[in-house]
Amino acid sequence: MAERSTAAVDVADNSGEELLTAKADEATADGTAEAQDSTDATSQDTDGRTSRSESSLPTPDLHSGHKLARRYRLEECVTRLDGFSSWRAVDEKLRRAVGVHVLPADHPRARSVLAAARSAALLGDPRFVQVLDAVEEDDLVYVVHEWLPDATELTSLLAAGPMEAHDAYQLVSQISQAMAAAHREGLAHLRLTPGAVLRSSTGQYRIRGLAVNAALRGITSDGPQRADTEAIGALLYAALTQRWPYETDAYGLSGLPKGVGLIAPDQVRAGVHRGLSELAMRALVNDGATASRQEQPCTTPDELAKAVSAMPRIRPPEPVFTAPPEYQRTTYQQGTYRRPPGSPGTAVTAPVPVPPPPLQSRTGKALKWAVSALLIAALGLGSWQLAEKFLDQNNDSGTDTTQTTPSPDNKLPAPAKPLRIDSASEFMPSGSGISQKNAHKAADGDTGTAWITPRYVGYANFGNYTNRRDGSGIVVDLGSVQNIRGVKIEMFRGGQKAEVLAAASDATAPSSLTDFPQRLTKLESVGSELKQTLDQPVRSRFVLVRITELPSDGTSDGYRGGISEISVLG
């Protein structure tokens, strides 16, 4: 059963003029949070958008275990509202988790929900949570959509605190570009709240409920582009300040103080990026604030996306490196051997005197120098004769006797050492993560901890599940492009079929198998350790340790594997 947490109450409009009487529903494994209205209410926004609550309508009498189309098995109800219900379900045909909205076929909004779902499905943009099916059958209308258990809802991200400037920049950039693409196809969201935005483990933002969430609740608008643009502005405002930009509290965030009106984010919280603060105000269409900055308001997602692109790019913060301890050089002196004074943790050793050589007589010294001179003369004569003979041979054969001085660049390479790993995430190109919260254990410097797969039954290739057709594993981020000279992987258990790949040097957020074209090791069954030194360094920021087959867990039909520690050498 997925963990649950209370969700924020839903508001009737993005302008914050009225707050519907509501109570919080529960959040599911993919971060779904829906507010359930407790009264029958109708509210009208300033831009003409209408929201109707019809809680008196009966919801379909469904239960856990019920199957739709002999395929979608309902598991857990996450919302009952306005005559429809939303469920976490399992697609038994493709063996994957899905989400399902169900409402009676005679529901007054059934036609509009079907039309919205089919239009959203035709968009096919991966930045949106995809509609997989929209069907009317057995007096029911149901919409099936993707389920993303590994993604984190923006509501949860904001509960932890305001975002860094780079994260907020990525949020408004990705969301505005996605909504601009949707509006070009005639689709609007109209309910773009923090609960409708998800961030994947690779940092990509996904928008769920395009057109469908508004249709389910009967929300319409005379100015859909402006409504969605203001909603994006509100999301950016909340990301910068951890405050909702209206006087009402919403989505777990406190509203602005009563009577002060809409003030810029950099006046609410110190240290807010000035450019992003102005961008939020332009999207919220506050004429007084934008006029003072001589900036035109953004009234469409496309205008907002262009304004974001025109800003100087905000780079991520530099990683903090711990300075290595100062190297203590051991020094040698004539007659003594000593360590540098004041070395921490070492006792100072008194100099050990070296006894002087024994006295020699004058006759002995003279004899020694005479013998040395004779040896030097003999060696010099022999060397000259050999050189003369060699030159004569070369002159006879016409060979060039020019000598080549070794280049100082032809030095032996320094031994490879582990590179710093900035973060680790689970490789799941087909969604449905295994144990994403434990991915960091594969790169925490402790071989006693590990990222471990669940137990799969019947098939070594992750139970032969469709969403595991490319296997799984761990992607480590080195923080910047590095010269990779080798890898050392401690496997949780021997007998796993694995390989190590690297992304292209210009990759920013690789997520699919094709994003890792550089091969560091071949795909083969490995023991408890996978180690490889490269002949030539490979430049990359992201390294994938990919597992395609698991070893037996000691039972007749069970398979399980994992990774204990990843070291990338440079």
C-alpha cells in the first residue's frame, strides 16, 4: 500500500477571490492529491472561467478488484468528487500501474470529459502525463492515464522550502514551453496547480490532467491562454517564495498578508533572483508592478516561454568540494632523517646522528684516487672507440645518425583515482521505478549499503515485465564532464548480467538507453565485482550501470540483484 499524506485544499480560482469549502483527500504513490468539495458551489473568475461543484451526483458503485474492459483492475480509490471517482489501477495486459477516472455515462460532463481526453491523447507530447485510453462502456465513461510512482509532486517539493534560482528557472522554462505547445494545438489546462506538476528523478517536469482535469470539474474560461499563463506565474512565485501569491492559503502554502496586494517575490523573501521575480510578476499580469520595471506583461504561455529564453541562463550552483589534507613531504638531510616539524598526529622524533666515516691514511686516499682515474680513462677510451666504429658503420650505409630526444609529454599516466559522484538515480526508461529512494545507497561510499531490486518470480529479466524491457540500474552524475579512465562496481550479488555505459559529453538529463552511446564495459555475466580500466579516457558526466538479468535468490523460481557501490575512476 502506498504511503499517504494529507493534501492541500483546492481553491475555486487562480485569482484567490474565493475559497471553496473543502477538505483534503489523500496523496498516492505518484503524488496525486485531489481536494474533495463538501458543498455544492459555483464560482466565477474575473476572466470568465467557471467551476461547478455537483457533489450531489452519485458516483459509480465500484470497489477494489473491479475490472474495466476485462483489463484494468481497480486497486485503490484516491478521489470521489462531483459524481466521478479516480483510482490507482493495474493494466493486467501490459502488467503496469495506471490511473483511471470513472464517471457514469449519463453524467452531464461525460461527453466533455471524453472529448478532452481524446484530444489530449492526440497531442503525444512526453512533457505531459499521457492519456492511454478513453472509453464509454457498460454505462460508464473511463479515462486511463499514465501512473508515475517515481515522480515527486510540486506540492511536496514546495513543502520542503523555496527552490534555488536554477531549479525555479528550469520549472518555469519547461512548464511554459510545454503549455505553449499545447495551446498551439488548441488545448488548455485551466487547472495548473502545484498538484498538477510532477518532477521526475532526472529533473524533468511532467504536467498531468491536460484538459481532462478541467473537464471533470466543469471548469471553462473565456481566456484560456491568459488563465494558464497566470497559473504558471503563480507556480513560479510559489517556487521563489514558498508563498501563494494571493491572500488565501492554498496547496499547503501561506497566502500573502491581507491588504498588501500582490507584491514582487524579491520583496517577500531576501535573496530572490531579480530576473525571475520580474518574470513572475509579468506572468501574473500585475500592471502596477510591471510598469515600474518597464516590462510588458506576458499574457500567453508562448510569450512567457520567449521571455524565459531571453533571460541570461541561470547555471546550477557549483558543487562544494572538500579540500584534501595538506601533503606532508618527508625531508632528508645530510647526516639526519627527520619528519617536518608540527605534523598533526605524529610525535616529533629526535634527529638520529650518523657516525662519521672512519679516518683514512694519506696513502689510502692517493691509491683510491689513482684507481678511480684509471677506471675513468679506460671507460672513456672504450666509449670513444665504440662511438667511432658506430659512426663509420652508419656513414657506410647512409643512415641518418640524428638522435631523437624523448618528449616530456611521453610520461606514464598517473594512476586512476575515484571521481566525486554528485548524485545517483535509478535507470527506468519505461517508468515504474523499483526502489528510487534507495538509489543513493549505490554511491554513498559504503559497501555495506546497497540499492536492491525486489524479488521477481519466474524470469531472470526482471520478471519479463514490459516496463523492464531495457533492464534497470543506476545512473550516477559526476556534476560536470570528466575524463573517465575506468570503473569499479561492487555488485550486491554475483551472477548478474550487467554493463557500464556513458552518456555523450553534451548530455544534460539522459533517461533512455540511446542516451548512453559510449560503452565502458561489455554486457556479460559478472561476479561480485565489475572492474575495467580504459585504454583511452572517455569524456562524460553521466555513467550508467545497467543490469539486464538477475541471479537466483536461492529459491527455485525467485530472482533478485542490486548494486552495492559504484566508483568512477579518472
